[in-house]
Amino acid sequence: MTNPNEPAPTEGGIVAEVAHMTAEQRAEHDAEVAEAVAPDREIDVEVGETLLELRDVTLRFGGLTALDSVSFGIRRGEILGLIGPNGAGKTTCFNAMTGVYRPTSGQVLLEGKPLGKSSRHRITQLGIARTFQNIRLFGEMTALENVVVGADARAKTSVVGALLRLPRHHHEEQQAVDRAMALLEFVGIADRAADKAKNLPYGYQRRLEIARALATEPKLLCLDEPAAGFNPAEKEELMQLIRKIRADGYTVLLIEHDMKLVMGVTDRIVVLEFGKKIADGLPAEIRENPAVIAAYLGVPDDDVA
Ligand SMILES: Nc1ncnc2c1ncn2[C@@H]1O[C@H](COP(=O)(O)OP(=O)(O)OP(=O)(O)O)[C@@H](O)[C@H]1O
Ligand SMILES: [Mg+2]
């Protein structure tokens, strides 16, 4: 394990001694971090226009219809919540959007273009990134390396070479490492950059997954229950991070069971039940929607209200 008191492993990088900064220095530093986090994302649609659309998406596993003619859109700049009881089809939606499974029928469109048979890798390059309900990290790699590898999913030339000490693309590699470091700081875990992912506390691992997804410079970031297993204070911090991600220009699709978190952070909510969309509206509308309340019967009122 690394000594947490050791400085972060970057020379002249963006990670500085933030603890000793004045408020003004801190603001300037935050702006620098944000700049490094999102240097050159190109998005063809304006804020408020549809970025991603599911059009009549049906997905069957044998006899089971996991998604049944589901249609909804995500607008650029929005935080959209995707909720529904266990087994409703939320994760399957992510899988259909990211090329893990192909819709049995219907289409997923990004910036108006059908994803069709695009591979997972291609979809990452096109701009959809996700985290997983069950954390998937390279446990033996450091936090920093996990993020560099995430960035590599998008890069034209391999930055993994940097880790293998290959003598080419030095500049690009150094940039990738600096940016990965900035991302770790952005999600609040830069102090453990040099620790193996498997040795990080659970909350840090969840944040690391988010940093790794952001490293691909996505247009749309899909989070599958990022607050699962968090206590209320950690959930509050996560809400702040999600807001910060949106403020930085990303569009976010959030699967989350905790109603307080979903209602508190989303602009709009889509509700699935047994693979069908049963509601789509503002958080306040969803809270009052009888079909949604019925779907959540059995869930204590406190969680729905
Ligand atoms: N690969 C698969 N093969 C067969 N059935 C599957 C597969 N993946 C999901 N399912 C089924 O599809 C349905 C929807 O599952 P999904 O994981 O999308 O639900 P979810 O809304 O994410 O639920 P949870 O809140 O429990 O994560 C479930 O009945 C599930 O058992
Ligand atoms: Mg799920």
C-alpha cells in the first residue's frame, strides 16, 4: 500500500497542494482541472436537443422480453433518471445502448444516427460511456492506470505504451497521464492515484469507475447504480459529483434505486416496469404518478416520496 501522505505521482502536473490554496487560487485551480478533464469534446447537437434516442427498442432473451418497445430520448445537457423495480430492464437498456446486446427490434440513435451493429469499442468512440452495476476495474492496476486504460479506448494511438515504457508517442502519453490525474482529482480520489484499484475503499472504486468512463470523453455518461451501498453522506457527495459532471458539459443517464437521490439530482425521469416504459416526466410528476406509485408498492412510502 502507498503512503497516503506521499505526493501524487506526477511531476509538474495539475495536481497541486490544494489544501494550502486560498479560495481564489482554488477557483483558478478548479478551472484548470475542468479544462484538462474535457479538452476537446465535439458534440454535434446543441444543449437541449436530443442526443440519444431509443426508438421502439425490444430486447428478448429467449422467451423473456426484457425490453418491450421502449422509446425515450435524452437531451444534451440533461441528467435523466432511469428507474424501476428490480428486473424492470434498466441495465438491459444500458446494454442495448452500448452494444453489449443488440435490440431484437427497434433502434438506438446517437445524434440522429442509428448505432446499428456498431461494436462496443466503436460505440465508446462515438461517445457513450458507462459504469457497471457490479464494479469492473483492473484490480491489479493502480487507480491512475485504470483511467489511462479508459482513455486508451478512445485514443487513436496506444497510450498503454506509456505504462509499458515504450519509447514512442511520449508527448501523447504524458498528456494522457496528466489528464488521467486530473480526472482522479475531478472525482475526488487523486490522493490514492498510485494505489492498486483492489486496495481502494469501496466508495473510491465507484468514483474510479466514473473517472475511467469520463476518460473516454463521452458525450453521454451512463451510471448504473453508482450509489449502491453508499451511506447518506456518501450519496450526498455523489449527487454533488453528478451535478459537477453535468456542469462540465456532460449529459448523464442515471440508474438509481434511491428515490431521494434520483429526485434530487435529475431533470427528468423515465420509469420502466417489466420491460415497458410506464412514465416519463419531471421528478415532481413522477412522484405523483399513480402507475409509478403502484409499481413501487411494497417499497416503503419514505423511499417513494
Ligand atoms: N443476459 C441475460 N439473459 C437472460 N435474461 C436476462 C439477461 N440479462 C437480463 N436478463 C433479464 O432481463 C430482465 C431485466 O433485467 P435487468 O438487469 O435489465 O433489470 P434491472 O432493471 O437492471 O434490475 P436491477 O434493479 O435488479 O438491476 C430480468 O428479468 C433479467 O433476469
Ligand atoms: Mg440493473
